[in-house]
Amino acid sequence: MARNRLRDLYRSSAHRTSIPLEESSAVGEFDVDIDAIPDKRLELMFVCAHPAIEAGVRTPLMLQTVLGIESEQIAQAFALRAPAMAQRLVRAKRRIRDARIPFVVPSRDDMPGRLPAVLEAIYGVYAIDWQLVSGTTVRESLSAEALYLAVTLATLLEEPEALGLAALISLSIARTPARTPETFVPLEEQDTTLWNADLIAKGETLLRRAHTFGRIGRFQIEAAIQSVHGDRARSGITDHAALRALYEALARLAPTLGGLVSLAAAVGETDGTEAGLDVLDRIEGVDHFQPAWATRAHLLSRLGRADAANEAYARAISLTTDAASREFLRLRARRA
């Protein structure tokens, strides 16, 4: 019954727009010509997803060695201290050397088992870049690289989670024109007329295509969440009840710190600020996770608990590297 409700909710986001679904030319799931992979980075990412490499370090290894992301940024994305992440990466490289793990492109049969780590790495590029607000246009942003890799992979494999990730990134970076490196603009305050309608349409098409497989996964749910936000451009309102339900589904299927903190924020909108704070209090491992402290500060401020809110704002600011975001938090702290 719960799964049926989740499928119904997902369907409502997947079919939100009336854009016709593009027919795919792919011949079947994972039926892909390895030699036809147009980007050598994708080949290397599948190499780095070798099962002999520790599962928890495959994605960071791809981010650093293939995609050129600094270990400090990777550590921030994984809510770890930079030295701890650097040590993990050093150990992984040493194991590759000592075990003489072959760096060869996997066969078709090996690709399904390696796909989740590759998708996670592409998602990591998007997430890290989105936090940095590195460009005022999609073209200037590393997120464009993440979108290219995601769409390329989705086209090659025609696999629902690959399509879901491509949809997620499309729907998210459609809002890039409403963000600037100089001034942080929270999602709820963004001018929807600045959003890229073509990217939103592309994301909705990808999301509907993913839905046709009938196998719901993490990236499809996250894309549906972005679809709900994107629908504000049409309706003028945000459907907080739908967001809460989707975040609850995400917490059951693939609990992450970011998803759990977002669930707390969504509960704060639907069930009241105290309820949202209660959910946030039950999340473990958020000491170095900036979104958790920013959300806590926001909820405490709404409750009128100025001293506690300012302490949370101070902690969030200390964990924020982006200058515009730091200034935004300072302004919020002064109003607490």
C-alpha cells in the first residue's frame, strides 16, 4: 500500500507537464556499445567503480582523479573533515597500486553493478558546484559538465536511475539564472520568470521517461522533488505537502543527511516549526553539515528563540565557504 502511494505521488510529478515524450533510440537496458562511449571520463569513472575498490571511496575517487574536484570540496560534500577524506583517498590509491587492480573498461555485464557509483559521482559534481554557485549561466558552471555526463549516460544506457539523475540536474540548474555569485537568493524568493523553461521541459521529459520503467529510485524521487519546486513557475505556489511526502519516501529508500535535513524543513512547513525542529534533533552525524545548522537556525528564529538561533547561525557561517551565502546567513542572524 505504501509503495502504491509512493508510485502515485511520483506519477503526479512525472506527468506534471504536457510536453510529449521523446522516443528513445536505445535498444535496451545496458545494451550499449562500450566503444561508442563519447567521453573518456565516463570510461574512467566505470574503471574507478571496480568492485575491488572500497565502496565508500569509489565516488570520491572519481571526483578527484577523473573529474578534478579538490579533496576539500569532496570532504564538504560528504560532511567529513578534509584530512579524513584525504586519508581515504590515499588509502584507496595505495590499494589500487598494491592489489594491481586492472584499469580496464568493464564489460557490458559488469556495468550494471558499477553504475550506482558513477551516478553518485556525477551527482557529486552537480551538488558541489551548486553549493559554490560558480557561474551566473549554465555554460559557466561545472553543473553543465554534470548535465552533459548525466544525459550522455542516460542516452547510452536508457536506465531509469540514469534518466532520473539527468532529470534532476536539468530541473535544478534551470534555476541558475535566478542565482548569482554575489548575492545568495533562497529558492522560495527566486524570480521564477528567470528560470530556464527549456531545461525544465527537458527535465520533465526525462522524468516521465524514467517513470515508464516502473522502478522508482533515489534520483527519480529527487527529480520529482525538483519538479514540485519547478511547478511554482506555473502555479505561483509551492506544494509543501507533496514535498514532505517525497522527502519521506526518499528517507525510506535512500536516507542521506541532505534528504533528512530537507525532510525536517518540509515538516516545519506542514506540521509547524516545533515539529520540524523535533525531526532535525533526531538526525545523527550533522556536526559538520552546514545545511543542518542553517535549517536549525531558521527554525529557531521562527520560534523566536533568538539566542539559540544566533548560535546555530554562527555554526552555519563557520561551515560556509561561499562568500555570498555567508553574508546571507549574517543578515538572517541579525534579524533573528
